[in-house]
Amino acid sequence: MTEKTFAFVLYPGLTVLDLVGPLQVLSAFATADQDFRVVVVGETLDPIGTDTPLRIAPSHTFADVREPYGVLVPGGSAPTLEALANRPLIDYLATTARTAELMTSVCTGALLLGEAGLLDGREATTHWMFRDLLRAFGATPVARRWVDAGPVITAAGVSAGIDLALHLVERLAGPDVARTVQFGIEYDPEPPFGPLDWSTAPHGALKPLLEHALGEHVLADRPDLKAKLLAHA
Amino acid sequence: MTEKTFAFVLYPGLTVLDLVGPLQVLSAFATADQDFRVVVVGETLDPIGTDTPLRIAPSHTFADVREPYGVLVPGGSAPTLEALANRPLIDYLATTARTAELMTSVCTGALLLGEAGLLDGREATTHWMFRDLLRAFGATPVARRWVDAGPVITAAGVSAGIDLALHLVERLAGPDVARTVQFGIEYDPEPPFGPLDWSTAPHGALKPLLEHALGEHVLADRPDLKAKLLAHA
């Protein structure tokens, strides 16, 4: 009766670490808490491509999991901007949000929450290169690792999903359980060059990524949406 | 001619973040370096289960990629110990090692490299709970985030694969490229409770995991291998 189902949402071309970081954390939590269940949902059960050569497939369809307790949507580059026009996906986010306690995103997944109408008037974050685009959905962009705005929690780019998920476990079960999960995934980060030095952010080197993500072919059938994004790019 | 193919190896039940952390990092590097190619290999192209509800599928079979430049094998819990008896997998590791420049592992993937005969007389690391098992393969266990022993590089548990992969990019292309990839995946970790305090490691809370991984049903058909592991557990 008290079972809480947390649904990770798939769509073609997503950035796979956005998905798998928090999926690993919440799956570890689920093995320790019988009332917490993790599922991976997609429009169909067929394998889809990611932004790597790995193909992935969900455990359930959107239709199977209509009232999850929580939802997480991962981000990506051009495929995520294309997904803004993916009606079954955006409808799933908008519909589940009516009853879910937690709607969460990693990276540019925040834009999908925005298109589903969930960021209007809220603080939110996303991948640093895409942060200004949040304004297109009425959100106030914030440069933080994650932004807990009550029922909607957004994380920064890609790897930030791990931190978001540990924060979620703390919110759901307290710090002791969260720390045990952290030991389980041996999350004791040691970036070879230390943390990021934002004064050296390679805007130039990564600009082709942003240009590709908002390129001519992207959202070609949705000039309205495209214009809204470009106004904030 | 100079193309370098890096193969990520799949087998049923693996810990998916072990795979996806470094896969994301090296895939980002591959988009910036035309001579570097990432593939995901499995015995067949069929989707397999992981230690989460996500199913995954490779881009190529073992037979398709016989002489990769580099190989990474992820770890896991009981399924990884079972995989010690997976002949096609162990043969793939042993055979590719003859020509590969780099054989690498994350977490208990190190045990699979050990069974393939690649750790004898070398320093190596793995998930902290399984570290002593490395002795079963003639390795000297080391408590480091990753251990670069020349052609064989092993990483600690699960999330350590991200650090290993950034180290690999530095080794392959230098620190500037590695830092750009780090910005791309916004790897600026902020564990909610800070880094791990090893004096509080939850040996008790996670012991069922180790017991399950070495449980009665595991490697039931390979008493020799089982005894070798138990001698060091």
C-alpha cells in the first residue's frame, strides 16, 4: 500500500550517464527499502539508442506506470531538444506530475520538465552551457549542483545526477542510509585534475556542442518552440 | 590506419554505473578525436539485464572486435563472480590482452581480469569490500582510486570508473583534452555529505552484499574457483 515507485524516463538519444548515475543510487536504495521500487519507463519496450554506442531498454511502458511516486528525466544534447516535441514523452511528464510527489531532472532534462509546464516561476538548474534556456519556460536559472524546489528538483550537467540522487535518498530515508549507499557505490570522487575551475570553462571548445544542439535541423517542425529557445540562447 | 578502438565489455547482471561512467567519458573523447572509436561488445547483440531494471545491448559482438586497442570490463556483485566461469567472456579478455595496449576494469571487473591471467604479480584495486579477493589471482591489492600498472589499469568501486576514464583521456590526449571532457560532463562532484569517511565504513550494513556475492549458489559448478576466492574473503 505504501509502495513508492520511482520511474526513470527514456527517450531516444539521451545522455546515458544522466540516467545511470541516479538509477544506480536509487536502485541501491531500493534493495535496502522494501517499500521503494525503481522502474525504467519508455513509450515502448524496444531498445533505443543513446549518445554512446550503448543501446538501452526500459522495464515498463509509460502506460504501465501511470501514477509513480517520483519521476526522473535525463538530458542530452540535440536529441533532448528534439524531445521537446515528443508528445508522448511531454504528456507523460505533465500527467504524472499531477499525482507524483517528486519530479526530477538531470542536465537538459530540465528543459523537458519546463515544456511540461513544471518550471514556471521556479528556480531550476541544468547543464551549465544550456542554463539560460531555462528562461524560455519561465524558470529562474541557478548555478548550483542541484536545486531542490520542493516537488521539483533539477540537477546540473550529466554527473550531477549522482549528487542529486544521494540528496533524494537523504530526503526519503535520512543521512545514514544515504551514506551507506554512498559507500556502496564507493562515491569518493577524485577527479584527476581536481574540481572544475570555472574561470577556465572552455566555452569556445564546447560551443559546437551547443550550436549542434540548436542546429538548423533541430525542431524544424516546431518553429514556435525553436524561436522560444533561440530567444534565450 | 591509426584508429584506436576501445571496447566496453558486457555480461549479464553487471553494475551499470561501472560501465556507463567511463563509457560516457570515452565517448565524449571520441567525438573530439576522429582516430578514437568506442564500441560496446557482448557475446551476442541481444539485450541483457543489469543490477538495475535497465536492460542494455551492445553495438558489436566479441567476434566483431578481435583486436581492440583497449578494453574495459565493469564489475558487479554475485553476477560478476558467476562471470568468472563465463568462458566466452574470460577468453575474450585473455585473447584481446595479447594485442591490446590497455586492459582496464572498474570495481570487481578486476577479478575478471585476474581470472584472465592479467593481474599476476601486479598491483591492482577493486571495490573496497572485495579488495582482498584480488590475492586469489596473484595481485597485490592497493587502496587507491585507480591503479595504473602500465598496460593494466584497475579502478576502485562503481563511481571510480569516471576518475579512471579521465585519467585514460589524459594518458591518451593530454590534460587539456581531459579537462574539456570533464567540463562536458560537468564533473564537479558535490557529494551531499562530502567525501567518504573511511573510519565509518559500514562493513556490517553491507556485509549481506558480500555474503550474497559469495553465496552458496554462486559458482556452484566451479568448486576450485570458489575455494580460491573463499580462501581470501
